[in-house]
Amino acid sequence: MAEYSDIRTGRHCVFVLHAHLVFVTKFRHRVFNGEHLTRLEEIMRDVCADFETDLREFNGENNHVHLLVNFPPKIALSKLVNSLKGVSSRRMRQEFPELAAHYYRANKLWSGSYFAGSVDGAPISVLRQYIEQQNRPV
């Protein structure tokens, strides 16, 4: 059962919706360092706030990131993903021009695909622990 702090309410509903998202860099290039991941987390928290979504956990490695989001039922997960990837790609390429060197054929940071898994089988604490244990570059 979800923790009481996870239960959210809307105008006509009570809900607990979590999704585990994974985004992979274009061509799976290893481009992120600790500074990049810190900034990515800030950007993605801002986007989630715009969607009334809570970014519960964030971490990643040099070529992918994991997110655990708590979202309301009125949000289409695909629209949230498109905004997260689009805004983060644009801002990261603006703020870190060295990232563009990895994408001479495509002006994109992320691969076109992504993983989205609903979270209900494993307790949220287990998933959070998995995300926290990613080998984050320094």
C-alpha cells in the first residue's frame, strides 16, 4: 500500500500514480558528468512543476537518466515526457555548448525513444533505492 504522503487528491479523485522514466542520450554517447546531471535535475524539476507533477527521484549515469515521477491522472505521460526531453535538450545545449560536439548529425540530446514503467509491483522505496544506486559520474 502506498504511504499516506503519496496519496494526492484532485477535484473529483484520489490517486497515487508513479512512473519510472528512463531517457537515453542520442547514439548512447557518454556525455554527462556530475555537473550536467545536477543541472538536468534542476531543469526537469522545473518542467515537472509546470505539469503539477512531483519529481520524486532523479539520478543517472554518463549516457542515461532515471526519473521517478508522481503525476496526476489529467496529465498524459507522453506529453510530460516530450516536454521533459525537449526542454532539457534545448537548455542543456544552450548552457553546455560542448555537448553539441557529440551530435554533429542530429541537433538533439536525447534518443527518440524512452522507457516508461508504471510503478505498483515493487514498493516505491525499492525503486528509489535502485535509482539512487546508479553510478553517477563525478
